[in-house]
Amino acid sequence: MNEAIFEGLRFGDDGLLPVVAQDAVTGEILMLAWADREALRETERLGELVLYSRSRGELWHKGKTSGNRMKVLALRADCDSDAVVALVEPAGPACHTGARSCFFRNLLGEGGDEASFPGRLWRYLLERRHDGPDESYTASLLARGKSRVGQKIGEEGVETAIAVATGDREGTLYEAADLVYHLLVGLLALDIPLGDLWKELASRHKGKE
């Protein structure tokens, strides 16, 4: 076990520090909890989020009972080393209420959700592909095979290109939405995770930030 990765972390007087769980695909903040050094060790060992329950006074393997475990892709400490963000792949709802995120109550304003929508749409499509073809357009399109999916991508690409070429702003927005949707279905058809697309784009952007 690599103890060095936890060097410099500043735990509170109670031996705990806050851990924010963030969906690695959608960017959504899922929950805020606490961890001690042992919880972080277990997180590293298991590759799943382990926390410390202040109410029970013991380690808490997130999802061990409910099945809604969180696979940890990365742990990131803040600039003061007194808080950690866990980038996770959740297997189910994060909140005990059954909500996807514990942060589902809006106190001020309604904006800001657009940034996480591509990832949320992707998770929705992952669910819809298992529906019957008569229940879901996504499922019906996938059932018709890769050739049909590819054909639809081509059609939507041409329609988007025409809208751009003719300066049709409203048409471009509409057709681009259709194109992005069908591109996502194309990824589904080939079992390509959305994260792989972001990795490919990120690899082309290295050194440009």
C-alpha cells in the first residue's frame, strides 16, 4: 500500500477530512462525506469509495449494503490538502433518498445543469438501450444494426452541414442536437464508453491549456 500518496493531507482534530464524490462522466457532485486515514487506505486497496460514518463511528464502504458502490478512478486533494475530491463511477443512486445526487434541492437559481447534461444523457441512453424496440427509439435504432446507425449519423451530419453553410442558426442548433444524439448512439453500437471519446479529445489538447 502506498502511504506516500496520503502524505501532507491535513486531517482535522477529529482525524477526518471532507470527501466530495464527483461523477467522473457527468461531472455531477454526488455527495459530501468524511474519511479518516484508514478509510483512504481502504479506498486505495479496494478501488471503491470507503468513508467514515460519523453517526456510527466506523468505516463505511459506500454501497456495500445497497449495491450502489462507487468505483474510484482518482482522488484529488485541494490546494490546502484539507479536502479531497473522489472521481467515481457510481453503480446507482448516491443519496439514501434514492436520488442520483444528494444535492437535488435548488435553493437559489435553476441554471448550471447544462454542463453535466452530455454525461447524464449518456447514462440515460445506456439504460434505454435495454428497452424493447417498441418502447424506445434508441433501442429500435440499435436493433436495426450498425449500418443503420451509421446511415443516420451521415444523414444528420449532412443536414447539419447544410444548415451551417446556409447560415441557418436555428436549423444548425436543431440539426446539431440530432447529430450529437446519433453520434452517442453510434458509440453505444460499438460499445465505446463516452469517457474514451473525451480521452481522445483530451489527448489532442495536451499542452494547449
